[in-house]
Amino acid sequence: MLALRLTRGTHPLVLARRLLVAAASAGVGFLLLCTLGHALGHPEQAPASTLRLLWCVLPLAATVQFAVAVARTDPSTRPRPGLSAIGLGPARLALLTAASTAVTCALGSAVALLLYLHLRGDLTGLPFDGAAAGLLAGDQPVPLAAVLTLLAVVPVTAAAAAALALRPRPAPLSEDSEGEDETMPSGLPWGVALIAIGLAVETYAGRSGGGDGLPLPGRFDGSPAAVLAGWVLTAIGLATAGPALVHGCGRLLQTARPGAVRLLAGRVLMTESRRVGRPLGVVCAVLSGLLAAASLYGSDTGSDAFGPLTGLGATLILACTCATLLTATLESRQGRAPVTEALLDAGAPPTALRTAALLRAGVLLAVFLPLTWAVGELAALPLKG
């Protein structure tokens, strides 16, 4: 009840972000229920139905990442003396935020269930002249236990991830925290290695014929399993190398006799590299995958390779990863608000702060846009032949 009251009394922008989380949860829940419909309508294709269920892991992971990012920026997660006095310390606040995240995702799952039953014709007749009844196995009874289990995946996973991300951590020692911004996040070698291994696996699989294709929840089912596994490794490598690349961009801005604006922009990037770098690397991986898919299937001969559910899954992944990056940017802006106020009080012109922000955005685009294009083109090369 306390989680519901805090949700009702929050700021409209916070409620808007939670509604976006609920919408993403509804999309993933609908994909899971469509996979269940395929299994009910095609009992002889159990392996294909299992693979379709595995494909839902990608939009599920993107939605959970977005839900955790929204939970981190929620004002109710910040410890306050008044709440501590009534027993709501950091640990209790983390559990309370996890409960709010579960309620938000459960709302989206309920919307997904209503949409699924409506398209099957279980509520008010068959819509769209029964076009979706065959895809959703409208002639088969709905197993209640399976439906509830699938719909509980997103709320339970998102709540557990939020509780883990917001759990209280011991404060670092002062001498360690002073040098924290000076070190390179250590993920760059691992990220580069994973990218290289992923591209090598894709190239080998493309040249050797690739083996059997894996079915997506649509009509995009011609991709060899090894090629897709290589792309997953490449995506993980980009996400791992993201913080180190952002940290390197901050160092790059501070080279060759920097002025005050370049120093400020570089220090901000170095300080926030761990917070912004990973979501930025994930967005880079998603965009590179979309570029590779557009390069492979953008011609007239392959224009029908994508089904509606594949498009829904791709839209969820892209929207959730971009929203996560924007939310992480907002979180970093809130974190440096005291520093910004101190600079303004000391007489720093607002134009200098805006110029530093433009410098940060420009150097990140200059580094990550060519990287995204290169990875996308290299990922598509094994299948073009």
C-alpha cells in the first residue's frame, strides 16, 4: 500500500517514465503470450516454439534495463532523514522501489493479457476479421497457469534487478574515491576481445554456410545460428567497452593545452563514464544490428523477411535502450546539479556550461557513430555473399 501511495503522489514526469516502463512490459508480455499461442497451435513444433521463447530474452533484457534505470532516477529511492526516522532506511527504500517496479510491470502485463484475449476473440468477438486468431491459436483453450507464469516473468525479473541495483553499498575509502576518476574502466580489453571473437564467428559461419536457421517470432528465420551467436558476442563486447570508450573521450578532450570549457567537459565524461558508458554501448550495439539487418534485408527480394512480431520486438529493444540512455543522462545531470550550482555561484557563465555539454555530445558522436557503422557493416558482410 505504501508503494501505491508513493506512486500516486509522485511528479508527473516520474509517472510518465513509469508509464513507459508499463508499456514496454506490455509489449514483452504480448510477445511471450504470442509464443505461447504458437506452441498451442503447433504442438508438433516444440523446438521451434522453444527458440521463439528464447528470442523474447532480448526485449525482456532491454525492458528490465530500462526499468532499473527508471528506478534509479526515482526521487523516492533517495534516503532522507524523515524516512530513516520511521524505519525506511536505504535497504527498506530499495525494497520499496522494487515493489513499485513490480507494480508498474504488472500493470503492463495485465494490458498485454487483455490485448491477447481481445485478439483471440475471447472478450468481444474476433477483431480484424479474425486475422490474428490463427497466430494466437484462437481455437485452443488458454492454459491459465502458463499465462500467469509468462506474465510474471517481467515483474519478477525487473523487481529483482531493481532491488539488486539499489541495494546499499559500503562507502569507499577517501583515498580510493579520490583516484577513482583517474583510472580507465577495465572493460576495454574484454570488450575489444568479445567484438573480435563475435565478428570472427560471424565470418566463419557465413563462409561455411552457417547451418540451420533460427526462427524469430515473425518471418525472419533465415539467419544461421552461429552468425546470430556471433552478433550477440559483438553486442556484449560493445556494452562492455562502452564505459572505457567514454572515459577515453574525456581524456581526449583534455589533451593539448585545454581551456576551462574543455577541462570541464572532459572531467564530466571521465566521472560519468561508468554511468553513461554502458547504456551508450548497448545503444551502439542495437543500432549496429539494425544497420546490419537493413543492409541485408533492405532490398526488394528481402523486404518480406520481417514479420509483425519481429518488428514489435525490434521496436521494443530500440525504444528501451534509447530510453535507458536518456534516463542515465538525466541521472548524471541530477548527480552533478550541486557542482553546476557551485560553478554558477562562483561566476561561471551559463554559456560555458552549455558549450561544455555540446562538446561532450560532439565527441561522443564522433567516436560512437563511426564505430556503430563499422560494426554494422562488418556484421553484415558474412551474409552478403
